[in-house]
Amino acid sequence: MENNILEVKDLKKSYKEFTLNNLSFKLEKGYIMGFIGPNGAGKSTTIKLIMNLINRDGGEISVFGLDNIKDERCIKQRIGFVYDENHFYDELSITEMKGIIAPFYKGWSDKDFERYLKDFDLPPRKKIKELSKGMKTKFSLAVALSHDADFIIMDEPTSGLDPVFRSEILDILASFIQDEKKAVLFSTHITTDLEKIADYITFINNGELVFSETKDSILENYALVKGGKELLDDGVRRELVGIRENNYGFEAVTSDVKKFRSQFKGDIIIEKPTLEDIMLYTVRGSKNA
Amino acid sequence: MRIIISNSSQEPIYKQITSQIKKMIMTGELNPGDSLPSIRNLARELHISVITTKRAFEDLEREGLVETVAGKGSFVSQYNREIIKEKKMEMIEEKLANIVQESKSLGISPQVLQEMIKLLYEEG
Amino acid sequence: MLNLILKDLLVQKKSFIFTVFYSTFVFFAFSTPVFEQTIYAMGTIAIAYILILTATALDDKNRSEIILNSLPVKRDSIIMAKYLSIFVYIVVGIATMMVVGLALKLLGMPINYRLVNGAELVAILMSIGILCSIYFPIYYKFGSANVRIFNIFLFLALFFGPVNIANYMKKNGNNEFITSVLETIRNIPEWMIMSGVVAIVLAIILVSMLITIRIYRKKEF
């Protein structure tokens, strides 16, 4: 039995201004992965490659243990997707759009779909162009959840969603993975409450993988470090990422807090970081380098 | 059963779970044989990651407080009270050893120390 | 695939109101003896081609190729559906002309109501078939912005092309080659010419479809 819902290996894609370079990570079934990185890091490119919307220049992608190009149709039966922008037909109503999509899926359930419409407060007869951005995302999510998918892929799903619904999504996604056979991958460039339920975090920057690990181990190994500027000798600098110096001191992030603690003896503040801290300092570090 | 997670606490979330469940076992709020929520269910309810919850349960299992039966879920272990008491005793012994050591270095006699402990007991 | 064709019809529900107005206009503007033999073909060709263009324009505007290609459907099927829809739109065009014509007739308008004739059918298939066979590969290769310029040229060519060819043939009426070609054509029975034309048009559509499929397989969204 295949344990990985998604496996990306040495994935490559080159554009004039941007290269996705040998990206590798995997996602086991039963878990939720947050795919983070600044705008333009390559998150959407990666998702488009998984969905085979663009052609890869190298590497492999397998979904449910199947090749994402060779077994494309079979895989897509089992994927629910939510994109950051609306690509449904503006001219149609929710029900009409559903009528177009539903016949493509073997596992489509009108009952589920109607339940989600009700839960999400989506009026079935409303035209897509009359929906707010948040409602469009909700509609997209309702479609993704109504065909018995095993893998939900969401590209920047939280943009345009209010905090109340974001919290609802946490419940929906957590319920989705209750049976241990399904998985969720969502990308985001701002860290939100969605990360609360993420089991794994894959962080890319400039088309390169920074890390792909359990969220717990990342938050345990990374730390926010603050102190006076006089402490910043070469040895300390080497252990830090994205150092920000101001007139009164410095702030930075270390990726190995244990090592940093054992090597560094002095007056320094070591704090638990947020994912946003880690992302911010790492991106800054790569820009300065 | 009550578990409260603080996102602003410096204590990791899995430790917050283990310490709260431990406390419930010790105070008798949870009894041997009581079933615990499933890992995934707890994660969903608390809006935290499955892996975090899993880790908390694994720690509790390692300490012998919780048993997990495949397909049936997790339960409070049968002999946990004894285990906890034993553990607590060990901890107290250890602390007392420290106190004795320090008392010796300050030249405090065992009688004085006993008197101090007695007073503290009565106060509490 | 049927579903994809239905989708194209559904997204442009509003266009059908336009087709009714357009066909009414055609009946009034061209109900003269000169156009008596071609009025149904003229109406149908315009209606069908406009509907086909609108369908792709709406795909492009909504960037819905992204949704279509995320669904469990082969890229080849998406293109095949587009080509099959050519015939659907021809039927829609003819039906609109017939229904509107009948309605106008029943309302007592002075129009010439009859069934679409065989020559018209062939002309419709030929015009729409060739237009689409040129349009689709270019649309899928270069996108809708570039195809707009091309469409203007295509329309101009279709408007002035036949006239110029006819003029050229008149001027060079004595040219041996042309006379012999015309002579040969005159000697072939009409049904044979018609089925020949139909066969050639179908072949062109098929080749165009294969080219578009190749283009679409490599396309990035």
C-alpha cells in the first residue's frame, strides 16, 4: 500500500527570470502540509506542475503512487483543487457551473455539494460574477469536497476569506483527514491560522527548498535570537540567518537552537519563533547573501 | 475532560497536552481504563496538528500512563496511580537529598531540619 | 465530451438572443431576389461563426482552461469537443434561421420562407469548416488577443477573396487552363462535386484538429 499521497522528486522548471531547482518533498497520507514561501518563490509553479497544467523540465511527480502525467485522469478523479483566482465561468450560476463539473467525476455527490452550499451560505442561483472573492473560494472548496477526493490541493486559499470562515476551514480540513487515508496540501505566502493544523511545512524560497519537515521539529529547532550588537562576532554571525541590526541591537533567527545555546554564553534573548519569523528572516538572509 | 491550549505560551503544545492529561490522571479526574479521545479527533477539536497530538500521546505511553490498543484507541493505564506515586516519591527523595546536602554544608542539624519540615507541614 | 459541448452552449445563453435579432435582420436586409438562393447560408454562417468565436472568447476571458485541465479530462478531448461543436453550431444556426423565418412568415412579413437547400448546406459546411480549421490552431497557439487581428484579415479575405477570384477569372476568361477546369467541372454531376467538397472540407477539419491537438498538448496554463 502506497503511503505517500504526493511525492515530488528533483522537480525542475525554468522560466526566463525564475527557476524551480530540484525541488523534492513528500506528503504522507493522513496529514496536512503547509507550502509556504514569499510571492514568486515557486509555489504556484509547483502546484501547476503537480496538476500538469505546465510542462516540467525535469524530475518526477507521483500522486497516490502514480505518475502525474501518465495516469493524469485517474489521479484527477481523486484530487480536489482550489485555486487562488476564480477560473469558473462568470456568466453561469453556481448550480449551472456545478452541472458542468459534476459529470466529470465518478464520485460526485449532489447531496454533499448541497450540504456544503448550505454550510457556506452560498445561494445556488447566484451568478459567479456576483460572488465575492471569499464566496468564490468557498464555492471552489465545495466542489473540491463533493467528489470523494483523497487529496485536496489549495493554492493560496485564504486570500479573501474572513477569519470566521478560515476557522471553519480548519474544522473542514481536520475532518477531511480523520480517516487517515487522505491528505491536504495548501500554499500560502502569509502565515495564517491555517498553519495551526499543518503537520508538515514545506518552505521554498527563490525556487529552492529551504526545508520540508514536521512543523513541531521546525518550531523546536529554530529560534528567534535578540541581543546587543557587540555580541555579533563572526562565530555568532555564522549561526544566524537574516540578521537585522538596528541602533540598539540585533534580531535574527537560528536554525539550530541547541547548538547555538551550547556555543553561545552571554546575555542574549532566545525566543520561540513563529513560522512567519522563520520565513521573514530566511528570505532576508537569502537577499543579503 | 478539559484541555486548554495556549498558542502564546513558550511551552510546546505537545507538553501542554501531556501535562494537562497527567494532571487529570493524578487528581483522579481520569480513572484507569477511561478512554481518551482519538489523536485525530483531539487534533481537530483543538485546531492543532495531528503530529503534535500524536507526540503528546506517545510521551504519555512512554511514561506508562496511557495505553493504545490498535483499532480501539487510547486508554488510561491500569496501574498508573502506583506508577505516579512511585515517580513522585523518587522526585521527593531527590529533592530532599539536595536539601540535606545543603543543610549539611551550612551545618544545620537533622533536628532543626525536621522542625522546619514539621512547621511547614502545619502551615500548609 | 458531450458535456464540454453543452458547456459551450450554456455559457453563451445570452448570445442566443442576439442570434434571433441577427437572423431577423438578415431576413429584412437580404430578402431581395439577388440573395434569394443564399440568404439561409449567409445567416447560418454568420450565426455559427459568431457563436464559435464567443465560446472561445469566454474560455479565454475566464481563463477557464485552468479549470478544464484540472478536471479528469484528456486534453485531446477538450479539443475534439471544440471541433465537434462546429457541427452543433451549424445546426443551431440553421435552426435559428428556420424558426425565425417561420415566425416572421406567420406574422405576415413579406419574406421568402423555404427549407435550406443542399447547395447552401455544402456552402455552410465549407465556410464554417475552413474558417474554424484556420481559427482554432491560431487561437490555441497564440491566444485570443492575437487572434483578433487575424480574424479581421480572415473576414476581409473571405469578403473580397471570392470577388477578386471571380474578377480574375472573368478577365482571363480565355485562359486555356481556366476554361478547361471550368469545362471539366461542368461535366461532373452536381452530387459528385458536392460530396467531393464535403469530403475535402472534412479532411481539412480533421487535419486542423490533429494540429490543434498537438499544440494543445504542449500548452501551459
